[in-house]
Amino acid sequence: MSAESEWQSGLEVPVRSAVRRSGESWLLAVALQVLLCSHPLFLGLLFTASRLRLLVLFQRQGLLPVASQQFEVEILARLLLKFRRLAPEARAEGLPMPAHLWNLVRKESGRCSAYSSGSRYSLWIVGHSYVHWAAERALIRPGGRHLGLGSQGLRVSWWGQRGMRWSQLLLLMERLRSRPRHPDILLIHLGGNDVDSCSGKDLINIVKDDLRVVLDWFPSVLLVWSDIVPRPHCLASRRWTRGLAKLNRQVGKWVMGQGGLQLLHDWVDVSCAGLFHSDGVHLSAVGWDLLLDDFASGCERVLATR
């Protein structure tokens, strides 16, 4: 077996394992397969790399500006196009570039580039489990993950962390600052796990202070505050219900004062069991659909002004 074949067979297993374990998109798998058969720069450098280490090496070589679990289609398109340009060079140097792989790169790079060129606006939706499950629901709806607004040039990135508390927001946003493209719209649905953790006044001040930091980090972003949804499970706590109403009212007003938008979820009725999951915290399928409709309508209002 030649050194090239040894290198490919030695690297292909950990690469495929990394894709399976980390749940990356099929586009990443295509990009990794291209790497296996392309440029000599990686022959020695990546021989001993495994799983997540491989992604770090990609980042250091400038091919992937950010190594994270949600790869931008634009980055993958750029990666595929780069290797498409390198293919003749690879052939000239005698490196393997099978015809079926070449055809795959040509097809997918064209597809990704077309998609990327149509993306004019970037929306990040950040929050706790509501965002996580709303993203899952969006995938099976007709509008898809981009809320039916992809034709208007909107690309949606979902950043939902189950159990997330407000204190984790800045940690997440600081990490996301390193991404190559910042959002045009930032929708935050967070705080429901914090309503009774301290006094209403203190929490409101904390939320405003942290949002000021976010606006400093992303000066051109339009901020959208999605009202925290009341939870049947917490109705017995007067502090939770009163604190929630005050928090939504004051933070929403403050966000609008910064030129942002407040999303009011007028459909919420805690006495309507059909809107909520049996745990009294999360929403039912109907509830998720209504929440996603609010997200979409809010974004449409923003896009209409641009």
C-alpha cells in the first residue's frame, strides 16, 4: 500500500466517526471527503489528526474560520469551491481525484454558491429549550428552518441551549462573536428559567445591562425581544407570574427604545391545555407553531423596512 493510500485509509475512519458523533451536516461530510483526496498540504499535517482535533486544524489553515457544530453553508461553499479550483493542480501532481468525487464537488459547490448568494440577511435566534424545540419543529414545517423567508434572503441560525439561564447569554454571545458573519437581526427568547431567581427589579437591571453589552459587541444588529411565555407549571407562584409580566413589559419597552422590536405572544392562554406540553413548561405542537409564526411575522416586519 502506498503512503497516500495509507494516509487516506488512516484518516478516513476518524473523519467519518467525527461526522457521525458530532451530528454535522451532510455538506460537511462532502467537504471532508474532498479533503481526503485533494491537496498535498494536508498529507503530513492531518495524518495523526482525529475527530475534533481535525476541525481545529482546518481552522488554523484558514479553511474554516470557526470550528463549531453549526457550519455556515457559505463557509462550506467556499471550502468546496476552493478544492474545486485545486482539483487540476491535484491531478497534475498525481494525487487521486476520482471522477465521481469531482462531479460531486462540482454539483454541490454550485448548489451551495447559489444558496449563499441568495442570503442577504442573517437572523440568530438565541435562547433556552424553547428555541431548541422551536428549531426542531421548524425543520418539519413547510417554511423550514428559515421560517419560510428564505426567498426573501433570510438565513436563520438557531442557538438553543436546553436549561439555559440568563447568566449564560454573554458567554454564548462572546463565543459567537468570532463567527465570520454577524447577524443583522438577533432574536432573544430567554429568561423564563430566571424569573423567580431574584427580585424582579434586579433581574430587569441584569437583563438590560447584558443586552447593552450585546449591542456593543454587535453594533449594527437589530435586537428583537421575544416575550417570555407564561408557564402553567408556575402559576402557583405569584412572584413568578407578577415578575414575568413586569419583566416582559419593561425589557420590551427598553429594547424598542434602542430601535429594536418586541414580540408579544397574544395567543398565550395558560388555561388552554392544548397549547402546552403535559409538563406544564414547554409547548405543544400547536404552541410551537404559533411561536414560530410570531418569529416569522416579526422578521417580516423587519425585512419590510430594509
